[in-house]
Amino acid sequence: MSAVYITRIAAFLPNEPIDNDSMESILGQAGDKPSRARRTILRSNGIKTRYYAIDRHTGEPSHNNAQLTAEAVRRLADDEFSLEQMDCLSCGTSQPDQLMPNHGVMVHGELATRPIEVVATAGVCLAGISALKYGWMGVASGEFQHAVATGSEVASAIIRGSLFQGEMQAQLDALEKKPELAFEKDFLRWMLSDGAGAVLLEASPRAGGLSLRVDWIVERSYANEMPACMYSGASKLEDGRLLGWKYHDSRQWLSESLFAIKQDVKQLNEHIIHYTVERPLVEIRGSKGLRPADIDYFVPHYSSGFFRQKVYDGMVAADFEIPYERWFTNLETTGNTGSASIYIMLEELFASGRLRPGQTILCYIPESGRFGTAFMLLTVCQA
């Protein structure tokens, strides 16, 4: 199999950054009173600005998911690469604009390039890295010459105030003592953000500039051991199984907020670090011969600053400690963009001027859907 390089990275964050004090005026209140949980949640997650695909003056959507993704892809093009050269488009998202057709072909329609192979990957945060892995394997096998992979989210469409009920108010008194209780619907309103990222994957490094060689991507699902933790479009039964929206009366879709994103907080806190950090890192350390000293930059996608120390402690427990001075994240300024986060972080790091040939980058992407994780090792190269 051929070596594969990320030769271009692009990101698109819609409209202007939204600070913490402006969020609720743009998303709208859930009920007739401002959220009592907002400040507590924001203090815990550490996010200061984020982006919404919403016109702040009219309250109307400015982009749908396919449009947002297409804009990120367009930003890959330059004098040396035309989108007409693209022979594969692999798109990941957790919230496509519709059930059918798939997200990838909707992005292709927005771009209106020549007929090519298009694939869409589903899931939660892992959808973006799964799309990248598809493109990587296609180029490595020789099937594609210029594969584009994307990750994107338009969370604002499902966290508008009109979609939420006052049910969270009964839990708010306990938030100061146990901030993890806020990991419910109201929590997600103050954490999720909109954005899209794209990479170009090719068999040769970019002439005259830096590229990132994709050394390996390891993904693991632990759904064989764990029930669903984060879900949408379903209700959770007492035995842990999900009952999908198709099996509910249509009146329940709204009365039970069936399409709102939900999370089992107790399950999350008990298992997320074990399944997405400790256990896979022990495996990777052995199978890949990886050592913490070999890593120049650690790029972790964690959903909230609440988990920063927990991720670090999990790495220590796995005998894979990487000090904070080698971490790179932009959660504070871009918010949690789900499957797009790893693209958006890599784009900022790649454009920062910090990278030097020979440096290594370890990326970490967890998913609480039914507990899964991914790690990707990149090496900075120069042709």
C-alpha cells in the first residue's frame, strides 16, 4: 500500500464568533425565562466563543449542513488543485439535513463537480474520522488519486430554544455541587457549535510546502459490551435498548422531544475514559510500539473542558502521559463541533507556523454514542 498524505486542510466556521452573553439571544430561550444553568455549564466546559449557521439579525438559518460542508471543500482549491481533480468525496456528520439522500451526495450536488465516488459515514463524533479513513484507504490502495474527506455539524438547527422544554429546571439546584448533572439537553445547548472541515488526501506530499503523512488510524467500537449512551431519534427502554422513532406514535416525536440529543450521564461518567482512553491506548501502545516521548503534538477532541483532566488522568493510567504543553486544542474559541472538531483543530495547527518536518501528531477522537474511539498518527513531511 502507498503512503498517503494530507496535502491541504480547510475549515469553515459560519458567520461571526458568538460570545457567551449572546448565545441565548440567538438560539432563543427554552421557555419564558433565561436558562439558570447556562453560566454553570459554561464555567465547566470552558468555551468562550462558538459559531452558529444562524443569521443573528433574522434568526433564520444561513447555511444547511451540505452548504457548510461544500464551503469547506471549496477552500481546498488553489492554483495547484482544482475540485475537478477530486475522484472521491467522503463526508461524515452526525446530523445530516435529511434522512435520504445521504449527506455525501447532497454535498456533491452543492459542489456540482464531475461524476465521482461519494460515500457518507454516520455516527456521532467518529463519523468525521471514519470518512477520513475511507479516503485514506482508497488512496493507499491506488483506487483514488485525490480523495477529499470532511466532517461537519450544524447543531444549531436542533438546539433552538423552541425545541426545549422546562424539564431541566427541576435539576438546576444540584448543578453547583455536581456539574455533571448538566449533561442533559440544556447542557448540550451551551456546548455544541457549527462548523465544517475538509482534507485532501494524495499519494505524494505537496510540492513546496508541508504535508501530513497518515501513518495509521485505529478505530474501536465497544458496542459489544456497552448499551447506547448518547442518542437521538429514539427512546431508551429500561433494559437499555433503543426504540427508534419509527416505532413511536408521531405525537410522541414532539411531546417526548424524541429527536433531541440525549445522554445517559451516569453511564458517561463511569465509562467514557476507560473505553476511549485507557483501554485503547494500552492496545495501541503495544501493537504500534508507540511511546509518549515520540509525540510532539497531542490533538484531543474532548467535548468539554470538564473532561480535560480526566483525559490526562486516563493517559497516565494507561502509562501514556503526554504533558499539557504538548496538547493542542481550540475548544475554547470554536466550541464542540462534533465530527468536524478534529478537522478544525488540525487546520488551525497546520496554519499556525509551528510545525516542522519530522514532528509527529497524535489525534484522539472519542464517541459516547455506544462507546467508541479513534486514534490517528500523523507525521509532518516536506517534499
